[in-house]
Amino acid sequence: MCQFRPETAADHAAVEAVHRAAFPTDDEAALVAALRESDAFVPGLSIVAEADAGIVGHVLFTEVSVSGGGRTGRDAARPDAALTLAPVAVSPDRQGEGIGSRLIRHGLDACREAGYECAVLHGDPDFYSRFGFEPAAPYGFSHPFDLPDADFQVLWLTDEENDRIGGRVTYDAAFLDL
Ligand SMILES: CC(C)(COP(=O)(O)OP(=O)(O)OC[C@H]1O[C@@H](n2cnc3c(N)ncnc32)[C@H](O)[C@@H]1OP(=O)(O)O)[C@@H](O)C(=O)NCCC(=O)NCCS
């Protein structure tokens, strides 16, 4: 059994250890540490999965801005409360048990409750489509990374279908240092 809750300062080392174990390099652990110190950080949206043995998963949502460059030029309709999901990790010895999926769903509920309009990410569509993520480029979203558009996805967090207009996503500098 796991509990899902916002991280506290006491979790920082364990959270970074999960990322170091789950990813091939320390980049994601360093990214989490850098984002915690940034203006993009939202304390309630850094969420851990905690089992009896301790922290076994973590997902981080941080703020991004969305500006001109969308399809219609309707600035007023572009999301002004947007997030990016990155990174997410589950300890290797606990992967494949559903913890990552439950952690992401819990996090997305917290994003909705906090009033955010959308979340974007880069990742495998086979995994993220199960949460409702869909290709972001057709909405007019663009990103500054040398990554395939097929992996660039958005999840709309409100029911306002008329307002689904993308734009250029600007990320915290911590992402550009990766
Ligand atoms: C991705 C991750 C967070 C999923 O957590 P999890 O607890 O293993 O996930 P769940 O048990 O809820 O779901 C397992 C599903 O995720 C898929 N999956 C696992 N890692 C994946 C990856 N890197 N890319 C795509 N799909 C992945 C599995 O194939 C499985 O799919 P299925 O349900 O169709 O069989 C975890 O596997 C992990 O930490 N991976 C290493 C770090 C990473 O790649 N993070 C995401 C970067 S986009």
C-alpha cells in the first residue's frame, strides 16, 4: 500500500534518491533540486508515493508560461495557468505495480483542485495517453527543446473546450540547463 502526499523538506534526499535510481543519470535528481529553488515551484504539486519502507515514487508539476504563436492569436484564450509534468519516477524495485499511474492521477487531481488549466509534458504517448494526454502541437503549442513533437503532449484540466488554444511554452531555466 502507498500513500500519496505533498513532499516535505524531510523527503528531499529520499526523493532525489528515487530519481537517481530510476533514471540512467543524475540529471533528473538535479532538475528536481533546481526546480525546488525556482519561481516555477508549487509546493503542493511535488508529490510523493510513500510505502511502509519509505518514499518509493515522486512526481513534480511546475509552472510554465504559454504565450503567442498559437493558431488563432487569441491571447485571452491561451492558458495563463499551465504546468509541466517532469520528472516522474518510481523506485526500480517497485515499478510495474501501478504506483506511477496512481501517483500521476493523484497529482493531476491536485493540479485541477489548484485551478490549473493544462499540463504539458514530453514522454511516451503509450504511457501518458491513459491519463488523457494528447498531442499538444495540433492545439498550437510549441516548445524550445530538440525533442520529437510526437512526444509533446497536453492534458486539459478544465471542461472549457472553447478555451483550448495553445502557444509557445516557456520553461524554467532549470529545464534548459539539462
Ligand atoms: C514511468 C514510471 C514512473 C511508471 O511507474 P510504474 O509504477 O512503473 O507505472 P505503472 O505500474 O503504473 O504502469 C506501468 C506501465 O508503465 C509503462 N512504462 C514504464 N516505464 C515506461 C517508460 N519509461 N515509458 C513508457 N512506458 C513506461 C509500462 O510498460 C506499463 O505499461 P502497461 O500498463 O501498458 O503494461 C516508472 O516506470 C519509472 O520510474 N521509470 C523510469 C523513469 C522514467 O522513465 N520516467 C518517465 C519519463 S517520461
